[in-house]
Amino acid sequence: GSNMLEEYKHYLYVMFSISRALFYARSVAAKDESHLGSNRVVVTNAPITADLNPAQQKRAAVYDNVDMTRRFEIKIHPKTENITKLLINVVQQNILFRNFKSEEHTKIVEAFEFIRAKAGEIIIKQGDSGEYFYIVESGKLEVYMESCGLRLKVGRTLDEGDYFGELALMYNTPRAATVVTVEDSNLWRIDRQTYRTIVTHHNKETSDE
């Protein structure tokens, strides 16, 4: 009945997200190769799978180029101790960050910025270019997918400690779904370039030691 329909919707959402990411990864692979030999660090990415070791999984989370000739400045956004713990807990559990060191978790969390969203606000829209990864501090949000003229609610309502939009940190690919607040919500977000810059610089510093 209703449970089977919800599971089917979630399956469609997951498969759609993966297929978009894979398509984009293949389409830009040739272009990325042209940067080899320049002053940029090119970290190629493949979908994170069980056959990758932790080091490969870490590198796989960074896809675009990071200009190593530019000064490394990441803005730190102040947070309370409780908020820091909430964000740290999420990034430690997420597959994108799970194999990072604690200092990397700290740097990434420091870079999350706060946004306040009113009820009914569209946070991300299906088809738009993805830029941010979001973590929910408080409030409630719904996830929808549009297909063949239909708007389907996907999965359960998002609330404290949930997250969405993580594919934006790996690929510059269109959003696979729309996320809308159903009440006033506090969110924290980090953009793709900031995330990749932190990870790439940390990897370089580690390799130079």
C-alpha cells in the first residue's frame, strides 16, 4: 500500500540522482584532463564505492579543479558549542566525510554558514545548478520530485540533524529534487568551492609532510 509507494518514490529519487551524477562525471572527464601539467591540482572523481580504500574515497569527494596559486582563505562562521557538535556529528556520519581526519571535520564545519528560511521557501529546486550542501538545525522540510507532469513527495519530512544536497559538493550537476520548508527553519550550508579548497589544501599539506 502506502509504504510500498513511498519506497518506490525513494528508489526513483536515488536512481535519478546517481544517474545524473554519473552522466556529468563522464561528460566532463575529457575537459579536466586538459588541466594536467598546469599550476592547478586536478583531483578526478568516481562514485564512492566499497572497493575504494579510505584514501581513494577521500580523493573521490573532490571533483573540480582547485587553483593552488591563489591565497587560501576560508571564512570561519562562529557557532555555539551545541551547533558545532550537531554539524560535526552529521559530517562524521556522512559517507563524503567519514574517512576524513578530525582536523578536516573541524575545518569543514567552521566554514558552514547560517541561513534562516521562512515557511514555504524553496531551498533547492529540481533542475537548478547545485552549489550548497545543507544541514538542518531546526524546522521541517519536504522533498519533492517532478516527473511527467507529476509532483511526488519523496521520503520522510526532514528535521533536526538531517541533511540534503550533498551531490553538489562532488558534481556541478542539476539538482535532482526540490526541497521546501514547511515551517520556519534554521539551516547551515557549505558551498562546493569552499569544501573542495579545504580538502585539496589539506591533502597537499599531508602529502608534503
